[in-house]
Amino acid sequence: MGIPIGGGGRRRRRSYADYRPADRRQRPRSDPFRVVFYLAMIVGGIWVYLNPDVIRGQFQINAGSTAQPGEAAVPGSDAATADTVDYAAQAEDFYTQGRLDEAIDSYRQAGVADPTIVEYPFEEARLLLYRSGMEYGDTKNATLQLALDAANRAILANLEDPHGYAILGKIKDWQGKPEEALNDIQRALGLQKDLAIANSYLAEALVDLDRWDQAQTTIQYAYSLDPNNVDVRRDYGYVMESLGDYVTAATQYEAAAQLEPNLPNLRMALGRAYRVNGRFTEALDQFFSVETLFPSNALIPYEIGRTYETYVGDPTSAVESYERAVELDKDFAPPWVRLGVMYYDQGNYPQSALAYEQVIALGTESADIYLQLGLAYANIGECAKAMQPLQTARTMSPDDERVIDLVNSALDLCSQPTPTASPSVTTTP
């Protein structure tokens, strides 16, 4: 904060630079020392004029050597080059260890140190994209926006490099905009048609546009260009999973995980493919291995619960996993949905009702959810509370005979002196 100047009516102090005692005479201007001084100044000025590159280089070195922590060095200087190399090396180490947040931050700092290199914002965007694969809701959307910003910086680093456009398209596809994604990826391919990752990203966008045959042909071409690229292998798995070929999908996810064993989203995808193929123990092993790295991520115990509930048939373990998920994040709706169903099936109607109330409070609504809530209240004799959700379910599905029959069953239940258990509705998140 600056100090006020000239306030309070204070008199300005006279400068000693122009002070001369009244009774002293000026020294003669022909002082020989002064003449020598002026000649030296003139000679020095001429040398500076004739050697500008030397002076400029010295200033850059001095600027780099005196930069304060957190300040960006001058692009192109020795200090900037050193910073870039250090940050990039750190990023690679963190990435190899599976420490995505630190790797993302290091790539960002490398890009600041030298904004002309496409690789750094490209890798930053790519890792942000993969981090979003372990997120949901507003957190996921915010991460995808950060990835989009990094992709745009990659494009600005070099407008003729296809990588920035390719990753921009992949991010837009993950944002649910496959048509826009297609345009960006095709622009990348216009710059380099045989770029493996651009063809790989294109295949994923084609799947999301339901262009199945073209997607399969495209991913096979990408694989032929670079079979050892982790993104190509991951996207190959995604294409085959979308086509219902979970055996091939698992094979591709396995290959991707071998290339990059510490990327958690690959492990999760592999676990999902394993459980569909009946390899339940291996699926759980994948999920538990990721959980040791990310113990506070609610998505992981949710997937563990789904495996126990739907594939293994162990409702007790499933409930424990879902409860752990909502303990980690009470605003994550999918495990609340499953708890509502499983509490109801176990005859724990009060807890089932509370779970469904939480689901609706989080903004997840369907006829089945309102119907199940009404049935839970009816089973504990809370018929006044049951009426509104039952009516809402009937309004949302006026022509669904199944819903109408179950609403009538709940109403019959409320008319009985002592409510008995009514049929359960199997809902999905």
C-alpha cells in the first residue's frame, strides 16, 4: 500500500541537488577531470551502439538469474529452457507413478515456461481428461473445462500441429458433443492423416454417433499405425465394449494397463469388462487396487457394490460397499438408488424410504423411484406420505400398466389394518 504524498499542508523539502551557498563562487567549467569523464561517456556510448547483441544477451542472463520464485523466465532464455526441462521431467516422473494431479501441474508449469511447445498443454489436457474419468457431476464438468482450456493452449502453441485439435475433439466428445468433436478431429487429420491418436479419438466419437462399422474400421487403422500407444489401446477397448465384444475389450484394456499400469480409469474399465465376462474375482482385484490409490473416491466402492450385487450375488457386501460410497460423498446419487432397492428387498422399509428421499433431493427422478418411495412408506403404514410419490409415479407413466398395477397394490396395502410386504421395483441409476 502506497504512502500518501503532499497531504496535510506540509512544505516541500528543498532538494540538495540544486543547493548552492550564497557566498561561494562556481568552479570553472574547464575542470580537466570533467573533460575526461565526458570523453569516457562518449566512448562508452559508441561501444554500446556498435554492440547491441552483447548488451541484450547480458540483460537476458541477468533477468533469468534474478527471477523471483513463481516468476516466468523470459521465453527462449537459458533460464526458461532449464525450467521447461525440469518441469517436463517432473511431470513424466509423476505420470509414471500414477500421481496425476502433480503431473498435470508440472505440465502446466512447463507450458508457462515455454508456451511454444505443443506437447506440454497437450499432455496436460490429456491427463485432465483421464482424471475426469474418475469423477462425476460438477467436479467432472469442471475438470473437462480445464482440459478444454489446455487443449486451446496447445493449438495456440502451433496452429499447424494436429495434436491440439485432436485432443480438443476428444474432450468435446467426453462433454457429450460428438458432432463438434468430429469437426476438430477431422481438422487434425487434415494436417496429418496418419496420426494414430487422431484416428483413435475419431473412432470413439464415431461410436458415440452410432456409426459402428466406421468406428471399428477407424480404430483398426489407428492400431495399425501405433499398436503401443496407450490411448489407441484404450479407445480400441471402448469401441469393442460398445459393440458388446467384452472379451476383446478386456484384451485391449489389459494391453493399455500394461503400458500405463497406474492410470486408474484404465483399471476401472478393465474391471467392468472382467465382471461382464464372469471374471468376478479379477474384476474386484482391479477395483480394490485402484481403491488403495484413491481411498476417498466414492465411485470405486460404488463399482465394487455393483459387482457384489449384480454379478456375484452377495447383497451383504454390496450394501456395505454402497454405504461406504455415500459416507465418502453423500451427494453421489447412484449408490443411494441401489441402497433404496436393497434396503427394500431386505425388508428395511424405513431406510429404503430415507434413501429414496435422498435420491430425489439430489435431483434424480423417475417413475420407478417415486413408485418405490411410495411402496416403502406404504409398507410401514405411512400412507399419507405414500400418496404423493405414488400419484407422481402414475402421472409420469400414465400408460405403463406395470406402474399402475404397483400403485394399486400400494393403495390396497394402505387399506389393510396391518400392512404386509408388497412387490419390489428394481430400479437402476
